[in-house]
Amino acid sequence: MKAITKKIWSHLSLSSQERSSIKDVRNSDALDVNTFTVLIKHLAHISYRNPQYSLFFRAQAKDYLTKDRRSTLYPSIYRKLPSSARYAQIRERFEILRKSEEALIREFQKQRFLGVSKLTKFREVRWALMQHYKVCKTPLLDVTHSLRVACSFALDTDADNPYVFVLGFPHINGSISYCVDEELLNVKLLSICPPRALRPYFQEGFLVGSFPSSEETRSNRLDVANRLIAKFRLNRDEFTDKNFAPLQHETLYPQKDVMEGVCKRVKSHAER
């Protein structure tokens, strides 16, 4: 995906009152926030000053950095690759992905789920489901449109001071949004998952990635941090206030989710 080229209003701008480049944002330290109320106030300024973007959020236990200390957000299929066997390992991961797709289609047909035709037609739908349910590594990255969900995920980690990253994408226009000019795609899980898949509805999940999206080599254009607008570090001890109570783990990952059972069988098949 293409990086945001114009300067944006970021977490750095809250103190400097000046717009920042994406390079400055990625190289900067996260802004510490003590409460959800303070975070909301910061996001109000960032959202208002960047009306050309739809804001999405990603929670992580830490800020993963490149060798030059720049934030990076690669999809799982491009992460943790040894330099000596990088290309071979990516090809192997894409082969596992392909076999998992075939198994997922068979499971959908067997279960007579709604949406078999869309699943069969669009590989991005298959990738989104498998990434969201952690079947295998894919070229897509989990994000959410809900700040409350993102903060709940952050606090669900073991980190003392987890992170919430703010990403700017073109405004969505359907269940799968392809933006050719920006070379990215955005999959709205709530619009492509059958009703028996509960997790996406509780998590308000979206999946984002580069488009075209079948590269079997790792490159800078695949780094979703190209769209990073702001990053915040949460104070776990003080973050919950009268305006925010985090969603519990059992809510984020609901029990008796039929799709979870299906994806476990697909993952078992792929591992064999």
C-alpha cells in the first residue's frame, strides 16, 4: 500500500500544533495516556483535523521497531523471516494459505453456511476469516473501527503499558473496499461473515492489506505502518474510568462460536 504522503495531524501535533510526516510519526515515541477520557479527547482532535481519512485502531502489547527504530506493522505472513531463507519461507506460507483456503471452502459447503458464493469468489474473504480466527498466516492485518474494542484488546494483553495505534485509510464503501490509487484493501468482517460467526460482531473487526495482494516477497509497500497516524501507550493502572470499562476476554472471544470450530478443523488440516 502507498504511504500517506501529505503531512497529517498526529499525536505529535497535539503539543507542537503542527502537522507531521508519516516518517516522523513512525520514528516517534508513543504518547502516554492515563485514561480513556483523555484518549477520546486526543482522538477528537486527530479525527477532526484528518477528515480525508477513516480512522482504524490496532492494539498491541508493544511497539515493534525496525533496525532504524521505526514502527512497523507487517501482516503475519511477512513477519519473523530469517534473512537466509526469507523467500523460501514466504512461499511455504503462501502454500499453507492456499491449502487452508481449499479446506475452508469445503467446510463452508459442508456446513451450508450463508455466503459460500462470496467466499469462493473472493480470496480476500477467505484470508480475512482465516486471519481473524488465527488459522494460518495471511497478507492481512486485524484492525477495528471501535476505539473501545481496541483499548479492550490492549488491556487484554500481559503488557504493563500496551499500545493503541491509529491508522488512516480511505473511507470504506462496501464489504470489501479496493482503493487502487492507494494500493490497499479493507475487508469489513461484519458484512462478509455468516451470522453463526460470532467473534467478528463482538470485535467489530476489519482486515486491511496491500492491493494487489499476492506478493511472495517482503517489501516496504506491504507495511501497514505506511498509514500510521498516531500511537498511544496506555497506563493500565489508571486507564479504566467512569467512561470506560473494558470488554472482558469472554466477550471478545465468545463461547459456542460455530466458526471457531470450523476454523480449528481447517487449521488442523493445514498443519497435516
